[in-house]
Amino acid sequence: MLVDWNLLSDDLQLILSREALRRAVETVAGQAEILAEEMEGGLLNDLGGPEALRLLAALARATGNDPLDMPVAGHA
């Protein structure tokens, strides 16, 4: 059942938004790690990418894994 976003309470919109952000961060970080492993395994050319991708994954997780630490911007 689809629900109109605007019919949801502000609190529920915030909870859903934070969970979506948490999942997006984990998806990006996970994909960066997979790509780094493929470079290390020789499936893709390694031009220094694995270390950079792991740094991206760590930064994404460090700065986006706890959405409660993020300041609220705008309004829902």
C-alpha cells in the first residue's frame, strides 16, 4: 500500500529519511569496498584506486552512519 509522503507525520518522515540515508551510505561504502577488492584481484586496472575507495567507504561510514548526529536542515 502506497502512502502519500505528505500524509505522514513529521516524526515518521524524519525516521524514514534517516533510515534511507543510513542504507544509502552503507550501499555506497559497500560498493566501494567491492570495487577495491576487484582491483586488488586483478579484475580491474589498479591505479591506486583500492586505497582511495577504502578511504571513501570509511569516510562515508564515519560521517553518515549515524543520522542522528546530522543537523536537521529545512523542514519535512
